[in-house]
Amino acid sequence: MSARNPGMHLDLEWVSKVRVNTQAVLKRAQQIQGRKVAKKQWQAAWLLKAVTCIDLTTLAGDDTPSNVHRLCMKATRPIRHDLLKSMDMHDKGITTAAVCVYPSRVADAVKSLKAANSSLPVASVATGFPAGQTPLKTRLEEVRLAVKDGATEIDIVINRTLALTGQWAALYDEIRQFREACEDAHMKTILAVGELGTFTNVYKASLVSMMAGSDFIKTSTGKESVNATYPIAIVMVRAIRDYYLRTGHKVGFKPAGGIRTAQESVVWLTLMKEELGDEWLDPHLFRLGASSLLADIERQIYHYVTGRYPAYHELPMA
């Protein structure tokens, strides 16, 4: 991960002046989706880049030590070795960016990765994920416990009530406290954009989260009805750009929820390249939160190498 974002004092004047031009955002999103997608070896290269930016995730009620172990093994070897070898990429150390689990599964993930001699980061959701509707004291304790168990990245959720009612100072204070509880762990702040109502609110919540010291801002928990959409992403990355121009601090971006196809992952990378530049095409400033995306990327790479699509049994389960 990159150098930390130290944050800044809460600039309510900056926040209050925010206005988002909805039509311009929607037009820009259409432009990016309309780009012609790269083919053949260029597409394969973009897909391998996407793999290295995935936070491979399991956030299910039936998570067990065994399926967390399987997730960790897949994260360390995300694409079948023979496929990488035929592309001359087998010795480039391709892994996903991290694994992401619930706080109670962090110790299992750390143990599995340590046994595999892997230094892959373990990310944990926290702060009453996904709703964030538990008392502040327990949300802070959850962060501390995940860090204690070995999580080096914490995906916190904001209190949407504060954002919807315009209590930006209270939201800033809560996120500052989460940031302190994270200690040395990097903090990704989930805005749950599907529950924020307007683009202007999304932009304001992005700004306040960055001012409070978030290292990444993330679209969604994946549990809302609206998750990562391109228009919302444009609003968030423009906030990242404005914050960088004003402070000199680079904040990362993580879309999550509903990202399932290889083609979508290339569109997300294109959006980052066009809006923020090549520096944001790297796991220290860009992550894709996904559980089923990797399977489709591996399927497309199999097709690129062999000329046919694999049967189900030909690729190991993610």
C-alpha cells in the first residue's frame, strides 16, 4: 500500500459549496462505457493487471476456516500456473491484492497465508458492517480486534444517518476515531453510495472521509440494492482528484458490489486511467472488491491461451 493519507482539518466551507452536475456525470459515464475494449494479447494484459488489483472477498454467514483457507490459496495463485507459463508470466509473482473477510475470520486468513509463506495482506470489514447501525463503542472495538488478529487493512462503513442528515462534523469525528483505532493498518472507507441519495451527497461524503484520513474510499458493502456504478465512480474519483490537487495526498479508490465480468474489470481500469492517470492503475491506489470476478477473468485468459472456453471442472474453484 501507499503512504498514508494524513487527512486534514474539516473544511466545512469546501463541503458546503459542492454541487454535482448530474447530466455531465451521466454523459461522461456513457463515454467510458462506450470505449472499444482491447482484444487478444492487449486484453489479456489488462486482465492480468485487474487480477493484481482484486481484494478477493468472502463475506457470507456460512464462512468457515476451510473456505477461508481455500480463498487464501486462490489469492496466492489466482491463475492456473500452466496458463501463466504459456504467456511467459509464471515468474512475475501474480497474486490478488489482498483477501477480505469478516473480523472473526481474520485469524484463519492470517494463519493460512503464513503457512503458505505468503505476505499477502488480510483486509477485514468492520464497524458494524454492512449497516453501521451499532453503537460507536462496539464499532471501534471491532476495528481494534481485527487489527489485533493481524488485519493490515480495515474496510470501515460510515454511519449513513449522519451523511443523510448533513451532520458532516459528526461523521468526520467518527471516521477520525476509526482511523486512530486502525493504528498502522490502512483504512478503506465504505460510503454505501446506494443509500446516500444524491451525487452531491456522495461527493460530500467522499470529501469528508478523505479529510478524516481515509487511505481509500470504497463505493459499497455489496449488500445494498445499488452498488458500484460508473456514474457514482466518476463522482468519487473527481473528489479524489480535487482532494489531491488541494492537499497533495493521493487517496485510493475501490469499487465493490456486482462486479462480475472480465469486461467490466477492464472498463473500471479504463475509468481510472482516464480520470486519475496511470499511477492509479496499481493496487496501492486501486482495488476491485469482488468474489466471483476472478473466475470469469481466469475463464477469459484460458480462452486467450487455448482458443476455447473451459468446462467447469477445468478451472479450480475460487
